[in-house]
Amino acid sequence: MKKIIAACLLALPALAASGIALAQQYPSKPIRWLVPYPAGGGSDFLARTVGQAMSQQMGQPVIIENKAGANTAIAATETARAAPDGYTILNADNGTMVFNSALYSKLSYQPEKDLAPVALVGRFPLILVAGPAGDFKDAKDFIAKAKARPGSINFGSAGAGSPHHLAMELLKVNAGLHMVHIAYRGAAPALSDLAGGQIPVMMVDYAAGAAFLKSGKLRPLAVANASRLPQLPDVPTFNELGIKGVEAAALVGVVAPAATPADIIATLNKQIVAAVNQPNVRQRLVDFGVEPVGSTAQQYADLLRSETVRWHKVIKDQKISLD
């Protein structure tokens, strides 16, 4: 028995060294980066831009795989069930990590239990924009008319339960407005109808609405951000207008299966942050309309917890459900 114990003790350093070697070898094969939206959108652009930089840094391909459907739940569930080895990661937004657990009574994955935060990659700040059907001089005029005509003003969104929709619900609560929601299947058809005069206003991120804003087809009224946007320096924040607490953005981060080892999470985080901080990558993101972040895993986890408290209250108070 003493000989067996001695042999086991002698083997421990070798096993530890083997574990360290495996960690040092990561990644030794391609990484799958799932995007829960179709190719061509903001989330897809962010993943492809950062993923390409990561590939160059690590010497391994980062393969972007678009898995759209079920309000991001299809890709989230696949990630949650994947091997926790760092070779399957997910582009996760507010819907995936915050909204879905309040919008659905049953969900095929549990954000807090099944998915581990790796890094917040970028923010897509939201903007209140008006089309030709919106006879508003500015944001104050819009608020005054919406208050004066409760229920008479419609607003569009990229879909029920989307950041665009819930940002408007937050404005309704904080400004004391009553408006009617019209949900579209994506930002593109909503923006087309807004520019065409079928709906008067909506919240949109700059990346999605840039072409309409630059052409003058849409007018920005206010930004739901702590500070003005560099792309729209003359557009005030809601806070400047005296409407406190109306801050909303599509938050896009990376998560991995919950049981992924801490050292692999740390390696992924390091590579993502390094990629985001490459000057050419940062410039591409800013030009597209993304606010680059590149947080620590802990900062991202803390943000998700606070955002869950804030938005679950809005969803509950406004009685919003997607069941």
C-alpha cells in the first residue's frame, strides 16, 4: 500500500505538468464562434471583425457560424450543450443573457447556469429617430405631443423583446408616455417603413440606421446613452432633456459553456481584448457604429447581473411576454 501511495504522489507533478501543457497548447484547433443572427447584421460584423484579428493572433482559424432563430435561443442552447473546452463560443446579446429569461416562461437554456461570461466586446447605443410621418421639431416636441395624445402615436421595433423595443418601453415608463408598439421581423423592414412614412418613430442603433441618417431620410431626436455619440455630436441625450434613466444599448459579448475551465476563459478574454484594442479593429468598429469595449470576464458578469435586475423589472411592469 505504501508503495502504491508513493507511486501516486510521484505521479502528481507529472499530471499537473500535463494539465499546464494542455492549457498552454490552447487553442490547438479551430474555434467555432456562433452568431445567433443571419450574416450581414451588426452582431455578425462584430464577430467577423474581432474573430479575424483573433485568428491572426492565435494562429488558429476562428470560424463564424450563423445560427439564427428562436430569439437567439437555438445558438445559445447549442453553446450550452457543447463541450466546455473553449472551442465553441457564442456572440451573446441582451436578449440571450438578460431579456429571454423574463420574456419566456420556459427556455431551453438558463443564462446564468449554462453560459459563462468571457468578455463584453462592444455596445450598440440606441437612438430615437423620426421619419417623415413624425411631425416633431425635436425630442422635446415629440415628448410633448406623445403626452398630449396618449395612445395615438405608434412606434416600430426590430422585434418584440428586442433591445430596440425595450428601450422604447423604458422611455415610455420614464417619460410617462402611452404609445402603441408595432413589431417587425428585423430592423431593416422597420427602418424602411419608418423612412416611408408608415410609422413615425422608433429606437435604432447607429450601425443599423446609419445609411438612413446620413441620407437625411430619418432624423435623430435623442440618444439613449450616458453621453452624446461621436457620430451624432449635435443630438442630445435623454438625460440632457431632463428624462433620467433612459440609457439603453444592444450589448454584445462572448460567452462559453458554463464548465469551461478558468484558464481557458482567461486565454479567450486576453485574445478578445487584444483583438478589440488593435487600432485598425477599433476604427472599423467605430466607423460601423459600435462602441468597442473589451471588458474583463468579471466586469461582464457584473454588468449582466445589474442589467438583469433593471430590465426584468421593466418587462414585468410592462407585462411583456413572448410565450
